[in-house]
Amino acid sequence: MTATLIDGKAIAATLRADVAAAVTARTAAGHRAPCLAVVLVGDDPASAVYVRSKARACAEAGLRGLEHRLPATTTETDLLALVDALNTNDSVDGILVQLPLPPQCRADAVIARIDPAKDVDGFHPLNAGRLAAGLPGLVPCTPLGCLRLLTRTLGGIAGAEALVIGRSTIVGRPMASLLINESATVTIAHSRSRDLPALTARADIVIAAVGRPEMIRGPWLKPGATVIDVGINRVASGDGHKLVGDVAFAEAMEVAGAVTPVPGGVGPMTIACLLENTLTAATARAAT
């Protein structure tokens, strides 16, 4: 058996095109283009790459992007003051503070300061609570992207047995809430779960977001399962490095029904869903 490859790049391209079409229709109706403000503190190379890719995606979709690049020595007080200014700026619809932050800036304090209506990362406690309660709100982009991949691949997931491996507030916990809201039967596991292979063997859907390279082995999987691999791990390969997921990809392809690659699976969906969230925030703010 050879699994179907879930093409995250193609599905993300479709979603981005849908967002671009909605933005075009919005501006044609006399509304301004949605605006996303991105804040980068320090010079972390990976964060800088992410910010550049988000800016490029915004421009391609017709969204307006604002970048605020602050030095690594920025105090938490100064960062919070910038967030306050963006909160009160009526031309800004979405605010994203790129993580990680320097040690003098507490991520939880900064996230909690963002206006929940502009929290396009979906990390604010109010948005997290609304998601857990099954109420509408802004949803973290990576779990939302995973759900889009699942529904595109499977159609509906009601009644499916889903295993989420990882319990972070960024992916694992919101992913479980999204699946519950879609009427899946959900188990949350993690690196300390007892008999993880047995839990994996009964799951129709496996979401791997534990941050350990190739931890989930192919023989653990239920034949025909759908596997969404959120992990991005850099490992040594020959004279350099390569990126691998949390799932042993080659093994999974021999057992599963459908698998996301790393890279090219979940990653492109995260940015596409950020654009979607910014459009959603702009639409909701215009209606109030």
C-alpha cells in the first residue's frame, strides 16, 4: 500500500486565491484592503524568514502589510506600548507579534495585551476560551490549516477517531478543540503517554505535533489512517542538515491512507490561514 500525498502547497494556493478574490470584491465594494501588522523583536534568522514570507503572502493576496522591526534590547514596556498603539489604530485589522521574543519580554503578557478582535494568531486567552467552548472566534493558524487539510482530504470527519500527539497551547490543545467541534472522537497524547503505539494503532486520524524527529513509526499506524505531520525538525544528513517531521515519513507511506510531507504539508497552510484570519478579522470589525 502506498499512501496518497497530501499536497499542502496546492491546497494553500487555493485558499490564498480565495482570500485574494474576497479582498478584490471587498475593495471593489468601496472598503479598504485588510491590514496586517507584524512585529518582529530582535534578529532571530528563522523569525526574519517567517516575517518576509508573511509580507510576501500579504502582498500577493492584496492585503496591506505593516512591519515593525524592533531591536533585541526592546523592553517589555516599549513592546506593550506598540501593541497598545496598534490596538487603537483603526486602519489595522490584525496584529501578529512574531515569537519567540527576547527573554526580557514575556510572551504571555504581550499576547494578552493584543485586542482579541485583532489577534490573528488566535493565541489570546479569550479566543482560546471561545474555541474550547465551541464559540466563533479567531483560531490559531496551524491547527486551522490542519483542519482544512483534513476536510479537503476526507470530506467530513464526524465520528472519526482522532489522536492528537502534543499538548501545546499553539497546536495540540486548539487542534483537539477544533476536532471536537467537528464531532470527532478525540484523544490527546504526548511524549509521556503510556503505550503510544497502541493509541496510534486505533486512530483514523493522527495529528503529530510533539517536536521529536520521526518519533511516530509507520508500523504504529492503523492501515489507511490519515496522518497530518506538524513537526519541523532539523537533523544531520551527510555533510549538512535536512528537515524531517515527527512521523517516519517513508514508513508511514507504506501503511497510511494519506500523509502530509515535511516540508510542503502543514507549513504553507499556516500562512494561508493567517491571511484568512486577517480577512475574517477585517470583516468582523467592519460589521461592528
